Amino acid sequence: MQATTNDDRQLARLDDLGSQARDFLHAARSANTHRAYRSDWQHFADWCTDNGLDALPAAGSTLALYLTDHARALKPSTLQRRLVAIKQAHRAAGTLSPTEDAGVTSVWRGIRRTVGTAQIGKAALLTEDIRAMVAMLPETVAGTRDRALFLVGFLGAFRRSELVALDVADVQITRDGLIVTIRRSKTDQDGEGQKIGIPRGKMPATCPVRALTTWLELIPEAGPIFRAVDRVQRVRPTRLSDRDVARIVKRTAQLAGFDPALYAGHSLRAGLATSAAAAGVEERQIMAQTRHRSVIVARRYIRDGNLFRGNAAAAVGL
């Protein structure tokens, strides 16, 4: 009787450990990644249902047809993410993934060669663009917030998610400038934290320290830095979302006479890298500020900034 009790306890303990292991596996990916995988898998599953095909397990021919059907409607980067989601779903179900099928591999290679894989991102906001946009902001509470958001976001090369996640406690104002602590980011899912230095500006109108200090005087001493402002210019406790940042960038770009369709929240981050490259800043220094781990990704911006530096065509005399 005692042995049965011990066995039951052991089984209960193993079951509890199994539950903890599943929690750890879930935490290995960010919430955004989980949402993207669910959405991508659902898209494939719905397509299979509409066409009378099995989604799980899916045959290689099914996946090849799916890729072909969406080859020109979706970006290659989106299809690549869908392939990852489909592979993960089959792996979780303990079945062979159709992504390993030779026919699928050949179709995917053909799509990449035919459609291309170059990602068309939003345009970078360069230094002169930021000056023009900041100059257009009204002297209101919302304008004060947006001025700080643009200058800190640009000079800190922040991702939208990093920018809106900042709390008042994450910023230290020093004689040299701002020391901003990023608690967690896309490349720091373990939450080790990163510190970013943002130097004081040379001109009062575009000094990030002055802009942020002015905004901080209008909000509580704790909680999120970048908050919503209502129509009567009252600061709300609600933290801005990454989509809010994109909307603010587009709206202000339009005020400055730019095409808002070309810009979004990422334009701030891309703009710092491009502007720094055009100013002759070394690659390693740019990557230190942007926190890029991949040289290949960083060079997408740096290369654009270097297009007219040391350009051979400028020396031929035309």
C-alpha cells in the first residue's frame, strides 16, 4: 500500500515537472513570436480546409501548392515565417514536417529566385528630416511629448517596442547626456539589460536632454515615459503602443511635407544608422548604438549611408 502511495507521489511530481517544462518552453519565445506563429499556422490550416486538404500532418504536395498559391500575394519574408510556423506545429505534434520534403524545398527555392527576397522597408529619417519634423511640432503637451520621442528615439536608435517600454526609472540624466537602460529587447529576451548613451545636442531645439527633461516635468515621477495625451492636452496614464509611435511619425512627417506612406516607427532607428554612416562614423560604433548583433543586418543601413561617400562617380568630372 505504501509503495502505491510513493508511486502516486512520484507520478504527481513528474507531472508537475512536465508542466513546468512546458512553461519554460513557452517562455523561450516572446509573446509576439507566439502570436505570429499562431496566426501563420491558422492561415495555413484555413487554406487547407478551404481546399479539402489535411493540414496536420500535411503532405509535401499540399505545402508546395500553398506556397505557389501565395507566392506573389505575400512577401518572401512572410512565407518564410509561415514555413517556420508549419514546421513547429508538426514538430509539436510529433509528425514529420512537410518543410523537409524535397519538392517543397525546390518550389521554395524557385519562388525566392523568381520573386526575390529583398525586403522593402520604410524610408530612413535622416538628421535634416528630424530637424524639419521637430520644427513643425506645436508648443502643446502632445508636441512636447513627440519632440522628446523623436529625438530620444532617433539618437538612441530604439526599436518601437523598446521606446514605448521605457519607464522614468530607466533614464538617468548626467552632465554628458542621457543614460538609458533597456530592460528587455528583441535581441535580449533574457532581460539582461543594455545601457545606451545619448549625448547632449549641439542646438537647444534638437537637444534630446532638453526635450526629455521638459516632457518629464509634465508627467508623474514613476511609470511609463511616453504616455497618451487626450484631446484637451491632458496626460493619461496609458503607455503608448508601438503602433502609436508609427502614427505619430507618419502624422508629423506629413506636417513637414513628406509622404507619410514612406515612414513609420522604424524610420527613426534606420535613420540614425544611415545618418551616422554618412557622417563617417565607424561601423563598430554604429552597431554599438543600434545594438545590432548581425553585421549583415547593420550594413543594410550603413551601406545606404555610404552611397555618396568616396563615390567613384563623383570623381570623373561630370
